[in-house]
Amino acid sequence: MPSPDPPDPPARPPAPPSAFDTRLNALTLADPLRWLAAGWRDFLRCPGIGLFYGACFVAMGWALLSVFEHAPAYVLALSAGFLLMGPFLALGLYQASRRLERGERPALLDSATAWRGRLSTLGVFGFVLLVLEMLWGRASLVVFAVSFDGMPDFKGSLLALLDVQNLGFITAWVIVGGVFAGLIFAVSVISIPMMLDRSSDAITAGLTSMRLVFTQSAVMLWWGVLLTALVVIAMLPGFAGLLVVGPVLGHASWHAYRAAVPRDDAHARAAPIG
């Protein structure tokens, strides 16, 4: 009597999508202005939430200046880096825009706890940004150390930036800052909204963000210029402009993600909204 056939092996679960499986939409140079307009509309629809986060941005700016008042190199490095970590700090604003997009009413408590269920993934990504910030700060210290005989005071450092006699320092500091700024921007421009919206790990989200920047460099460079210009202008009156500009840019960054990554992506795995 023939022996029965062995049972079929269990089917393997499908492999999780990689950073190269996520499709990206083609963007145009007009899109960043549309993102800003959409961000402004979201701010007007939930101004209380926006002003709360805007006040946090302003308070953090004041605290940064207060703590590092006698360490100008750290102020110059960390203030720029702090602003480039906006996508991570504005997680609650992304959640508010996500609620509005679904026709729901956003709430402050819900936005402030948007990290629920994603703590480990966001923690890994936050650690990566922290390491980059520390390297940026250390590189800035090296530039100061080789450019000056001792560390200048805060006023002196600002004057040094404007003194054409220190062209070597200005050039080196801009190059070092540009390299780290570009790297942080490339890694984070859509990664935090992607981790909030999908079941994406930190590596996949970061690599997808870099793919977007490297494949559509002109549009993303224009978006980076707009972000930088608006933040600098908002900082000038004692960081007060961040009260409105900060949340508007946060909401706009959500719409940048939405425009770049198709919602009907076959590889997308929708995450619960909270």
C-alpha cells in the first residue's frame, strides 16, 4: 500500500516592504507652495493646537539661548539643528492634519500622544537625529577652535560671522553646517509622517525620505530653501514668529509627505490612527 504524500510546507508570510518598494509621486516646483497653503488651512482649522505647539517652539528657542548664552559655538550649531529636527518635534501637528484629512476633529491630547504604538520606532529615529546633532555640535566646536584664539563671547561670535576678515571661518562653518543640515533634511523630510501613517520602521522611512530627496532634488531643495527662509524670518523677533510659522510648517510637512507618497501604494500597510 503506497505511503501517503507528506503535507505541504506552510506558506511563508510575505516579506515586509523595503524602502525601494514604496512608490514615489512625481513632484513639481509649484508643489511646495501648495503644501504651505494647505498647512495654513490646517492651522486655521485647529488654531488652539497649532498655537500650543508654536508656544513650545518659542519657549525652546528661548531656553536654548538662555542655557548656551556663554557657549556661542553650541548656540550656532544646536539652534540650526534644533530647527531641522522639526519633523520629529512636530509629530503632534502631523497627527492633527491626519485627523483633519479623515474628516475628524483633532484634539490636543490625541496629538500630544501620537507616539503611542510607535515608541520604539520613533525612539530609534530620534536617537539617530541626536547622534547627528552631537556630531554637528562637535564639528562646529572644531571650526571655532581652529578659527579663533579662544572661544569668543556670544556677541563676538555674531560679529565674527559678519566680519569679512574671517572669511575662512565663515566658509568652513557654512560648509560644515550645510553638510549636516542636508543630511538631516534628507533623512527626515518625510520619514516621521511616514512612520506615523504606516507601519514603517525607522530605516525604511529614512531611506525612503533620502530616495525622495536624491531623485527629485530640485523640488526638495526648493522646499528646503522655503523652510529655512521662513524659519529664519520667524526667529528674528525673539523667536516670536515661530508661534505661527512653526505649526504652519508642521502641517505643511504632512502635506509634503502626502504629495510624495501615494496613498494607494500596494505595499502600504495602514497603521491605526490612535
